[in-house]
Amino acid sequence: MEKRKGMSPLIAAVVLIAATMTIAAVIAFWASGFVKEKLTESESITGGSKCFGAEFNLRSGSYDSSTKSLHLILDNRKSVDLQIKNVFLIYSDEPVATKTLDNTTLKGNEIKDFTIENVDDGFLTGEIKTQCPDVSIYFTYSQVT
């Protein structure tokens, strides 16, 4: 009878560990690329980390019918600087009126007043939008009169 020689248990263990480490490295490389891609995609949709935790509210407001101006006091509740982009005013009898605010920044933890000119009286509701897609506030006519 011929005696067969097999692989030594020590060499078999080393080969198994090497194969496992190679597979783990390939999976880690693939997963890191996948996570980076999804993170970049998520940041482009939500405004990214620069918008994370951003929050502001309407402290008070008033409407002056003689000058047709809307006066708003906004309170930035977090440390994220917000660019106030648009104010949308919704009327019952006409389309939405859009007021664009160029280069209007509400710095982090700041309370600031804004005046919007040429606002017709009697809007039902309004919305203030920022550069962050998910950061906006709604208000009603009764809140600012």
C-alpha cells in the first residue's frame, strides 16, 4: 500500500487565512467605493453637510399696507449660515407671487429683520425658502398683520 502525503495542517491554515484576507480586502474596497458614491449622491440631493441641522423660524412679522411692504424678523436657531433665496406669497385669486432676495444671508445664531417691498395686501400664506432644499418656513397672513 502506497502512503499518500497530504498538506500539512499548518500550511492549510495559512492558505485559508490568506484566502480569507484576500476576499475581505476585495469586499472592503468595493464597499468603500459604494459608500462614497452614495454619500456624494445624498449630499447633492439634500444640500450636503453644509445644511445638516439648519433651522430657522419667523420671530415676528408685520405688513404695512401704505408702503406695501412686508417686514419679517427671522431667527437662525443653529450655527449654519442660511442664504434666504425666495419668499413665495399665495393669494386666493391669483397665482403665486415670488419675491427674490438676492445675497441675503442669515448668519448662524443670528436674528435679522428683512423688508420685502411691493407686496400686495391679502395673501393667504407665505413660504420662505433657503439654499437648503429641506429648510424653509411657512407663515400665514394673520401671523404678519
